[in-house]
Amino acid sequence: MNLLKIARNIMNTKKKEATALKGLMKKMQKGKDHIMKNENFSQYFQDEPSADMFLLHYSDGQERDFSIIKSHLSSYGEIKNLVVIPGINYGFLTYSSIDSAISAYNSVNMPLNLLQFPSKPHQISLIYTPINVRELKIVQGCWCSLNVPVPGLNLEQEFITPEEEDFLANHIDELSWSPLTNRRVQQFGHDFLQENQPDIAIPEFFNFILDRLENELGIRFDQITATEYIPGDFIAPHLDAHSSFEDTIVCLSLNSPSSMNFRHPEGSEFNQFLPPRSILALTDEARYLWKHSVWNRKYDIFEGISIHRRRRISLTFRKVRNVRCECNFPSVCDRNEEKLIIEETKDLNPTSLEKDFVFDTYDKIASHFSHTRYKPWPKVDEFLKDQEPFSLILDIGCGNGKYLYDDPLCRIGTDRSFKMLEICAERGFSVFNADCLNVPIRSNSVDVAIEIAVIHHLSTSSKRIQAMKEILRVLVPNGQALIYVWAREQTERAFTDQDCFVPWHLNKVYENEEEDTKGEQSNDPDKVVYKRFYHVFKQGELESLAKEAKIDGWKFEIMKHYYDRSNWCVRLKKVKDEE
Ligand SMILES: O=C(O)CCC(=O)C(=O)O
Ligand SMILES: [Fe+2]
């Protein structure tokens, strides 16, 4: 090779390097600009060195990238926090000292300091920030620890071996999972989710673990729930029903770390880290008083370091209770709760359940209810504003009239509760007393109907269908309706049954002294409790109801169905039934 050729080769390599470098610098700047613009983070960036840093890594933030980022960044000093968020190309880093941060900053930000990620090589870069990562809302992992101060909570790590973990998970996966909205489950022993179902025998492959638990805790568990959580799945805060199971409940985690939130009724909260193969025993206060939940997060932050969740299978071991619960926490105990058994009949007359726990209750709580229900829900409002001007709008079950506000000429409301109607009348709205099963309005006469949080107070499915039929009847052809009902799957509350009572805690200042029937005394001396009857809807149930409701050659077309504020919702249109 002659000299000229060598020189040209060197020149070419240098040129290539320079182009690569330019490309990288451009990409870094683009990444920075993107974050500044879209996440509005520019306020968090600063030139002055600090131990807290913003980490641009340009990878997909998955677990395999995380370990490379971590081992590289550890070489500059001790790391206090390192949060890499699944699916996001930036993260957060805190060093134990500013010196480490400076040394990382100076080396990492050098162009062409590429890290060999499994996906592809990446440049990472660091920016100083004044913000502590715990305070950043974007970080949605659960900050958790191994020992949380919840009395009666006990974690034991490595309760089973990795081989036993595989053995259990494989056997369970051979059986069939039942889907719930946000996770899948399998029940063994007594199936408390499906009433009146015979017990399912506990498969033999569980025997070794039942024996081990019996040896350790002295309890032979006879009910097992297997739950599958894909990252992002969750279980809402709940207490395992006191009346259904005895004191100690044990959760065994398979295949993935996760965390469980414990919340005291007065508000304090802790996140318990759950390593795979560990058992967590809930006894006494932890079992009876603190609600537990698994949040819908894709990662947890344990000792400052983000830990990606993978597919987790949890096994919950319980012992079915045969005697009344005598726990020391009567305020949260269901021992006195009657189980609602509702007879399905075609009779549309109100039952005493509806009279006492819907009509009467809403009359009693009307003014308190009205003070807490004044803001229209944005999606309902949007629907109403979407309608042609001067459309006639009927609000069935209008309550205090929060959707009747502007434009009273075109909006009319009905309700069963006279007290609610009095409130509407005082506000000058056009309302009248009516039952939603028999609306005294001509057929084909209203352009738009809404029925928000009403149908879930009807106790039988015949009544719920009749309510839908009434909406269909009064609407003009092509008229639209919007219906909201409480979702069983909501995260705000947990329901063991679809038919249930939900308490209303009424401040005594709202109690009418002349009335003879009073609510029950609450734990709070200033409050009384009134029960409201609800039938909480399963996902898809409202759509089935809409499909079933047909009259005189008309039916509903489902234009949209969605979840909003703990409710299942449908937007319907009255169309010709061609069948
Ligand atoms: O995921 C877990 O370990 C807890 C499940 C649970 O709370 C339950 O099934 O009641
Ligand atoms: Fe539970």
C-alpha cells in the first residue's frame, strides 16, 4: 500500500468517525429537546453540579438494558437512587456524593463514550437537576421496603427454592385461568367469587407447600387463590372478608418481584417489597384492619433502585372460617353484614330493599349529597355540549340537577326523591317526580336522555332492562342516550358481591330532627351511617343490557362504551330494529 492510500484510509476513517459523532450529538440534542418540550422538564435542568441527575439513555428502558446502565454508572461512585422506567428513554440517578456525580458527568457526556446495550450501542448522557427523584411525579414506581411498620405483617424470604417455584408455576399454568379485568385468577378449595359453586379440590402438587406452611404456622390452609399479574395489572385496596376466612392469610410470590401496599383506615400507608419466592403472612391488624392492594405499576423502587416487574403469580393461602369473626376491629368487620339474596322476578314494583335503601336513603341524605355533588363530570358535560342547540334533554334520576344548570328551557329532569326535587326547584330547574321504570313522557319525544348513576340502584335484571326500554321509548328516532353505572372492577372500592350495600356517612348537622328513622351511629361521633343498595356492574354487562332492550321495532346502537370515574358507561342511539 502506498503512503497516499494509507493517508486516504486514515482520512476516511476520521471522516466516518466525525459523521458518527455529529449524528450522535444531534441525537442527544434531539432527545434533550424532546424531553424538555414534551415533559416540561426544562425547569428541572441546571448547570451547577448536584448529586441528583437526569439520565438520558436512549434505550427502551427494559430490564436487560437496566443492568448495563447500572454497572456502568456504579463505576463512578456509590449510587443512592437509580430509576430506569420501562418503555421510557430517560431515568433518574442520585450519587452518594457530588464528586461521584461530577466524575460521571465528565466521563459519560464525552461523545463516543458508547455503552454496549444488548439492543444496540447507545450513548448515555447526564444532566444535573435540583430535584430529588422521590418528588418527581413522573416516577410512578412504588417506593417500597422489606420491613414496613405494619403490626402483624411478616415476610420470610426464600421460603421455596427456585426449582419449587418453577414446579408450582408450571403446574398452575397447565390449568385454566379465569380473566378478571385487571388480572387472571384460579380458585382452589372454596370458590368465594362464584357464589353457589361447589368446592374445587386442591390439586396434589400443592401438598408440599401446604405441609410446609402447616409445620411453620400450625395452620392447614384449605383455600388457595392463584393470581397472575402481567406488569401493570393490579388488585384494588381491600380486606379479605373477615367472615369468610380465619385470621392468618399468606401470600407466596412466584417469578417476579412486586410490592403490596398497606393502608390504615386513618390514612398511613406503606409499601411492602415482595421478592420472588418469599411469603408474606398477614395476621391480626395487618389482616383485619389495614387494606392491602397491588398497584398497577410496571416497576418498584427498592433501596433506591428501580426493579422491573415481570409476570408474577401469587398464591394466597387462606383457611375457611366456620365460626363468627370475633376480631377486635368491629368498625371494619363484616360479621354483622347480611348477605343480600335477591330473587329475580318479573314484578316491577319497588321492593322493600329499594324503598328502604334507595328511596328513603336518598331522601335522608339529599342535602348532604347535594353539597358534595355539584360539579358536572366532564365527559357527561361534553356529551351534552355536543348536542344540537335547542335539543330537548331529559335527565332521568337528575338528583340535585347538576346537569340541568344552563339552558333550563331545553333540559328537564326527573327523580324519585322529593327532597332532591325540592333542591332542583329552588334552583329554578324544570323537574317532576317519576320512577325510571315508568317515565310519564310521550314516546318519541326527547332528543337526548341521560341516566347517570341510576340503574345500579335497581335490584333485578328485569327492572334494569325496563329502565333501558323506557329510555329507548321516550327518545326520538336517532336520539342519543348516555348511561353511567358503577363498575364492580373500580379501584376505589372492592366488592365481594355484585349486590351490596354501600354506606353513606352523613354528618349529623344534616339530620332532620323530626324524622323518626335514623341511620346507624358511625365510629365518628358526629356522623350516622345510611346504607345504599347497589348492583355493581361487571365489565360488558351494561352493553348486554343495552342489546337486550328492544321495543316496537326499535333498538339501541352502541356508539361508544368506556370507563369513567369508577363507572361503566355507554353512549347509545335509537335505531330501527331490522331483525
Ligand atoms: O397479589 C397478592 O399476593 C395478593 C392477592 C390478594 O390480596 C387476594 O387475592 O386477596
Ligand atoms: Fe387480599
